Amino acid sequence: MAGHLGGDPAGGAAVARPALADPEPAVRAAALGALARLDRLELADVRRAARDRSPRVKVRAAELAWRFGPDSVPVLLDLVAKRQPEVVEAACFGLGELGATAAGHPGSVAALAGVARRHGDALCREAAVAAIGAIRADGPLAPPDQGAAEDPGRAAVLAALEDKPAVRRRAVLALAAFEGPDIDAALESALADRDWQVRQAAEDLTGRRPSTS
């Protein structure tokens, strides 16, 4: 109820904060959300939650960490490296929410590229590709003369165009943050993809339909 019913934020926090140590993971996760609603969540709370034994609490930490800007990047990178797919997916989302702020931290795009190219869970790969696109879209366009070899994010997005349909569609959307002949060729190929959603995404980006000649 804390943070939903109005009233004194300090009073609500006094109720919610002890719940961070509750034996039940669902309560600990709910306490994080309550403190965030009350604007009483601290980075130290998120850091502790990221080390919680429960994946559910780690997920909630990942969903809220980005609120702390650059200071949250190390927390999210640690969560990206966890075993549980739901934690990895949430951490990728968090890095994407940070946008160009995440790009300024060494290793963030490379970590996402690793998930996009090698993780066994398709939802994690999709989330990583989306995060790369969000990070690149929030900053300057990648130089057209910077190929995939120099940019792990670019390489991961291009490689994702060979993945499952949902991942391919997300990769097409991420291509909007890049430019160059390789990107043009990738969009041209996506216009003829066997999945209609991938084709639609490419059509939306290019403003045209595939050639029938």
C-alpha cells in the first residue's frame, strides 16, 4: 500500500524499508517498488537487492537501478552476467533505459553484445539487441566507416538478423541507430524476410516495399 495511497512519504518508507529484510522474496521485491514510488529508494538498497539470493528480487533491482544514472551501470552489468534468464533480461532493459549514459561506461555495449550473440534464451538476446539500439539511438549515430569489427554493438545487431523472428524484428528496429553500406544491405535483406513482422519493420524504416523485379 505504501506509495499508492498518498500521505506522508516518510511514514510510508518507515513501513516499507523493514520489508527489505523480509524472509519472503515477494515481500522484499515489493518493498523495493514501494520505496521507489515514495522516492525513498537508495542506490545502496538496489546494490543489496542485486546480491539477493532470489531471482525475483534481482529482477526488481534491475528494473529500478537505472533511476540512479551512471552509478547504476556497474550494478546492471553485474546482473547481466547472472545465470537466471529473467535477471539478464531485466538488466538488459535497465541498460537500455539509461541510453547513452550506459554507452559512456566501459564494457556496457560489449556485455550486451555478448548476450545478444551467445545467450541461450531468445528473450535475453532480444532484450540485449533492443538495449543496444536504445543506447545507440540516444547518442550520435555510429560512424558509417566504423565497421562491425570495431563496434561490437553493430556486429551483434547485424548477427541478430539471422536469429529467431522476434529477435530479427528487434534487430531491424535497432538498425535505425546505425548507418553505412552494411546497414543499407541489411535493411534491403530484411525487406524480403520470411517473417511478415520483420518485413513490416524494415518497410517502416525504409519507407518502401521490397523490389519485385
